[in-house]
Amino acid sequence: MRLTRRENLEIGKYLQGLRGTKEAALMRRCIQHGRISTYEHVVCVARLSFYINRRLRLGAPDAELVRGAFLHDFYLYDWHENGYPGRLHGFRHPAIAWRKALRRYRLTPIEQNIILSHMWPLTFFSFPRSRAALIVCLADKICSAYEVIVQSRSIRC
């Protein structure tokens, strides 16, 4: 996936106030899949979501799409460690991420639905209600599959 310099700058603008936080620093230390950090994962999902939306001209609002994608795994723990949901993580973490993001940021209804529904159909009752949520749901599955299969030290999306 190749984004233009202008698109990369635009994504950076949408993520302003999210990437340099103490929560983002924690996400850099938490493992998502294989050796991929949660931070690397959410950035990959945000970039792929933006790419899909732009290249397919789907018309989802870019700012909400990118912010929601970045916050979709804002649960702020390493789910591989003892004391965390473990096997139930897939079912529980969207609501945990939503609550934590809502406490920290002002979220639009679209951003909230992106976070809550990104694990659909696993989270059966929280389904994507917008183009943006559907795009992030798809991008998350693509990035996750790539991370699990490749398990590289660092993925560059």
C-alpha cells in the first residue's frame, strides 16, 4: 500500500493529539500479534482504512475514520499477560477500549461505533453502522491476518 506524501501528512493531522500521549507510549510496549505492538497495529489499521476509503472512493469521513481506527484497540493492556481477559479478549476489548477512549477523548457517534464494532461478527450485537466502521472492521482483519501470518519485527504499512 502506497500513500502519497500529502496523504501521510493528512493522516498525521488527524492523529494529532493521539500519537504523542502517554497512552500511545503504553500501546508501543503492549504486544498485539506476534511481535507487533498495539501501536504499530492501530497505525497500520488507520493507514489501510484511509487507503481503502480513498482508493475505492467510499466517501467515509476521513478524520473520524482515522481517529476511530487509531482508537479501536485503546484498551491499554497487554492481553497476553496474566490477569487480563486472555481468551475472552476478542469479545471484551471493544467495550473496554470504547470506555477508556470515551473517558480520555470527545468521540463522535461514528468513532464510537468504529471502536465498538471493529470485532464484528465476533461481537454479534455491536455491528458496523457506517461506512467508516465497516472499512475499519475490514482493515483490522486484513492487518491482523498479515501480522499473525508474517509475525515480523516491524510491519510497515
